[in-house]
Amino acid sequence: MENTLATLSVLLLLAAFHNITLLDISLPIRQHIDWLALGSADAAKIRAGEWWRLVTALTLHADWLHLLSNLAIGGIFTIQLCRELGSGLAWSLLLGSGVLGNLANAWIHPPSHSSVGASTVVFGAVGILAALTLVRNRHQLQRRWPLPVAAALALLALLGSQGERTDLGAHLFGLISGTGLGLVAELLLGRFGRPGRGLDALLAVASAAIVVMAWWAALAGG
């Protein structure tokens, strides 16, 4: 229950931040903030060294429908993942999958490409859960060991490749990044066990700090 409440709190913060991006506000370090221009995953600017866009783009959404779809679908997978791993470790892996997914997507597309949204993280969660299932049930699965990955790819085809605004590359690379991180995490968990409450809290704080630092860099240097 504790992990569920923590996850729901993060999702509510994401929704609240979307409201902030719709307001015409100014800060001492920047006047008339254009959040999308400052934080989108602009391929050319990411390649030029604006690392913060790998993070900030995950917190931005084109509209309410975009946001709500990510919250509804992503919330299901994220709550399950936080129950499996603990909130701190889960959100660290989710953030990592989102960052790696955006990085790969920026390099595979032409410099003019730009995207926003947490869907990279959503498919990262799908990949992590698929990897956990694969490793934990590898003996029972026997010849059917590819099933969890196949299920994740089927979900990508069903949910991640439809619509005019859909960024298939971000979804695909989020899924791949999540699967890779999930495999590494589960192997380490099998050896060392789940993080204790102190380490899990530290991972949660570190993940939040990375998001705050990314936006600070965007506002100060973007």
C-alpha cells in the first residue's frame, strides 16, 4: 500500500506540472517560459550536449489526452513495478529507461525530430516487468522462455504504434532500455536482495533530484 501511495503521488505531481506548463508565468532566471521549447527531446539539441532534455521531455505532454493516456496505462505498470521492487529502485529504473530511450531515439532520428511525453517511461516499465518475469521464471518457462518478451512486443504493437502523434521510436527504445535494465536489476537482486528502506529512499530522492536538476539546467541555460 505504501508503494502504491508513493506512485500515485508521483503521477499526481506529473498532472500538476502539466497544469503549470499551461500557465504564462515568469521566474527570476527566465521570463515568459516556453516549457515545450525548453524541455522537449529535440534531437539536434540533445546531440549538441543539452543532456537535460533527456529528462525534461519525460515530464511534458502535448495535451491532456496525451497526459491522461500515459497516467492511466503507465500507472498500472508502475504500481505493479513499485510493489515488486520498491518505489525507489523502481523509479530509478524507470527514469533510466526513459533517459536511455530518449537518447537512442534522438540519435536514430534526423536532427529536426522532437518529442515529449512519459510514454517512453511507460514502455520502459513494460520492458522491466517482462525482464523480471523472464529471469524469475526461466526454469519453469523452459522452451517458452521468450513469452514475456513476446507479450511486451505485442503490447508495443497494440498501444505504442497507433495515432498520428505516436513516436514509435521512443516507445521501442523505452521498451528495449527497460528490458536491459530489468535484466541487470533482477540478476543483482537475485544476488544481493531488494534494497533496504534506507537505500530505497535514497534512490527515490536521487531520482527526484535528477529531474529537478534537469529542469534547473533547462531554465538556466536553455
